Amino acid sequence: MYQPIIGLEVHIELKTKSKMFCSCKNDPDEHHPNINICPICTAHPGTLPVINKEAVRKVIKTGLTLNCQIPEYSQFDRKNYFYPDLPKGYQISQYDKPLCIKGYLNLDGKKIRITRIHLEEDTGRLVHERDYSLVDFNRAGIPLMELVTEPDLVSAKEARRFAEELRLILRYLNVAEANMEKGEMRVEANVSLRLTQAISKKHKRKPHENILGTKVEIKNLNSFRSVERALEYEIERQTKILKSGKKVIQETRGWDENRGVTVSQREKEETHDYRYFPEPDLPPLRIIPEMITEIKAGIPELPQQRRERFKKEYNLNEKEIEIFVQNKDLGDYFEKIISEAMEWLKKVEGKAKIVKLTSNYLITDLQGLLKGLPFSEKEILITPENFAEFITLIYEGKISSKIAKDVLQEMFSTGADPSQIIEEKGLVLITNAAEIEKIIKEVISQNQKAVEDFKKGKENAFQYLIGQIMAKTKGKASPQLVNKLLKQTLDKS
Ligand code: ADP
Ligand code: ZN
Ligand code: MG
């Protein structure tokens, strides 16, 4: 049996105002090529780079979050290679003194070690036409963070989970948007196969002989789905090679999304091909403890902490929690509603029910109204206060769930407050017992069969009668009251 071993190299464009070494706007604006450029990021002779402090801080923030050590000294190096998207003929990167080393990310309870995180600059963008190519330098010089993991991932699914959780963390940190589809996050996956422990034991190998197999690096992964699919394909391809007694060759392969295969691109270049040397135009960086303390203080609640807190504080189920963790804005909105609603109620007994109602209305009904658009508190017209009032109206039985749907729809399109909507549209519940009893009598006389069924012990029949009564009142009768009065009437008859 072979076990997949996977290590990821992830490039992430940092969210900063300006570029890495000049004051150009950090905006790759693909519709207007070559507008965010200057002599520095287009490598005019005689220009000098200046380090973007915000970018350095964001890398350190990421490193601290991912349990990395931050060495006191860090340094930029030149990575030399020729390609038309690289105006200087070298990329300013970091080689043996990166900003962050030796960390880990806790992924579903398993530690995935992080080798290093360093800072470099992005390249320009090439646009290939039929018989010529164009180059857009808007992206050249955008701060780029590279994170490298140890080969600790053991399946395609796990590699995908790692990339997804990393992106979520970066968003919580406000370090990057990391949209893979926009190229803001680029994942390269290294994968090899090795014999599982059981087999190596059978072959009487010593532990140190249980070494890693030859790896293949997969590029051109533009979505989390491609990361998983490409790795699955590659694991199968390598398994076939090894089973037939052949050897895997170390190479770079590209993922062909349409055909669903990896294709050989080139045999791997060696590090010395890049002729790395310290960047003479930049001083080494000294990271002082005060800076680390200050950055640490700015680290917010992280996804995993939020999962644990939402479980403890609201006792939501895993599915609900994941929705409020993945969609942080919706989770924040949820929390505001709960705290407002609890104030309305002025007591704590109802909390569990309020939580359940809020969670259901946000996840099912509101998402339905949004029709697949992402939730954003800034854009939605319903304030948390109004949503909280809406929830308490349902909680206190002042509106039925049927009316609630109409009220929510109206709140969603106008932003009006729920009590006003109820009043204006005459949606106030019928809470007058006499009025409801009159309707109950009518329904009973028209549905004798259901009444008999109920007496024979059919619970469905009871629900059926409730339904008839609610229909007659157009959903305006108080459900609690209908329930109570119908029971009384049936018991008496
Ligand atoms: P290279 O020198 O080829 O760039 P590195 O040692 O720098 O290789 O590792 C690059 C990435 O490949 C890292 O994420 C690392 O975890 C991963 N990696 C290294 N060896 C293997 C292997 N045998 N199988 C799978 N991944 C590996
Ligand atoms: Zn510039
Ligand atoms: Mg390497």
C-alpha cells in the first residue's frame, strides 16, 4: 500500500494600500493595464526600493497566528531569472532569512507544520495573443507572501481543507482576500507516495529507510476544487507507475482543468539556478520585541476559537457553526441580533429558543431572500435591532410563522421595522378567544371525519384541523391560542 505525502507552497497577495517597494497603488486592475506603475516597479535604472512596513507587519501577523518563530534578523535576497514579466531580471524575495519559521496550523485537531513564511514581490501579468504577447505591470511589485508547509498532509481532501482554512484565517486577520479564482492565492502542491509503515515492516526496513518518495510539483491550480482533483489524479498516476515497477520522475506538472489530467511541464530547476544573493539595495530587517507585542495584540478571534465559542455560548450544531464561521459577517450579525433580542426580553430563560429561531431565520429564510448573493451587513436593509424585534415577536407568539415570512420579506425590501409593517398591513394576530372559538366551531362542523380520526388517536388529524383554522384566518390566528382552544373544544365534545 502506498501513502500519499503532500506539502504545499502557497503564494498570497497581501492587502496593502501600496506596493512592496514603491508607493504605487496595490491594485492589479486588469481592465486598465499599466496604470498603477512607476519607475521603481518597472525597473528604471537608478531607482531604489523602499520596504513597505505594512506588508512586513502582515506577514509577521500571519506567522504569529500560525505559531511561527520570528527570528530577530530577516533579509531580502535577489532571485535571478529572465522572463518578460519580471522587469528587473530578478525578483526581490527572501532566501535563508525569512520573516517566519517553524510554525504549525491546527487542522481539525492535527498539526500541519509550516516550514517558513517569507515576503517577496509579485511579477507582472502576461497576456498571450495569437502571435504576440502583452505585459501588464499593474501586478508587478504587489506584496506577495509565500508560505511553505512540511510534507505533513496525507490526502487530497486534507490538502484542500488546509488551503481553505488558511484562506479563512487570512481573511479573519485582514491580511488578504485570497481569492483563488482571482489569482490572489496560488497553491502549488507537491506530492509523492511512500510505502505505508505496515509494508515497510514486512520488508524489514529500518525506520530511517522509510524515506519519502520522489515528488512531483503541480502548478496551475485555480480553485480549491482543482487542488483536490489534481492531487487525486496525481496520486493515482503515481500509484500506477510504482505498481508497474517503474520510477516516478521529479518534475513540475501543470493541471489541465478541462481534461482533468496533469501534464509534464519541465524537470525541476535547482535552487542554485537562481543565483540568490543578498539584496544590496535594502538593509537587513531587525524585528524588535515591541513590534511583535504590538502585532500580537492586534490578532482577532480566529476561526477555530470562534467555532469553540459558538458551541459553548449558543450550543449551535456543527453545520450552523460552520456557516457563521465561514461567513464571518453573518456570524457577527447573528451575535448582534441575539444580544439585542435578549435585551428586549429582559430575561435569560428564552435564550435557547431565541438562538434557535434567529439561526433558522438567518440560515434558511434570509439566505433564501438573498438568492445566493453573499450576506453583507453593510448592504442589507434590516438592522440587527429590527431583526431582533422580529425574532421576539415570533418568540412571544405575536405573529405566526406564516405572517413572519411576509413580514421578513417586507423588512428585507424596505428596511421598515416589523411592528410598523404588522400594523400597516393589518397583520396583527387574532388573540381574541371568542373570535377564534367561532372559527373552531365552523371547522369542526365541516370536518367531522377528522374529528373522529382524532378521537381514534390520530395525531395527524389534529394538525389537519389546525391547518384548516389557520387557513380560514389567513394565518392571522395566534398559533398557541388555536392549539389550546382546539384541544379544549375537542376534549369537551
Ligand atoms: P524543492 O527544493 O524542490 O523546492 P523543498 O524541500 O523546498 O523542495 O519543498 C518544497 C515543498 O515540497 C514543501 O512544501 C515540502 O513540504 C514539499 N515536499 C518536499 N519533499 C516532498 C516529498 N517527498 N513529497 C511530498 N512533498 C514534499
Ligand atoms: Zn511602482
Ligand atoms: Mg524549495
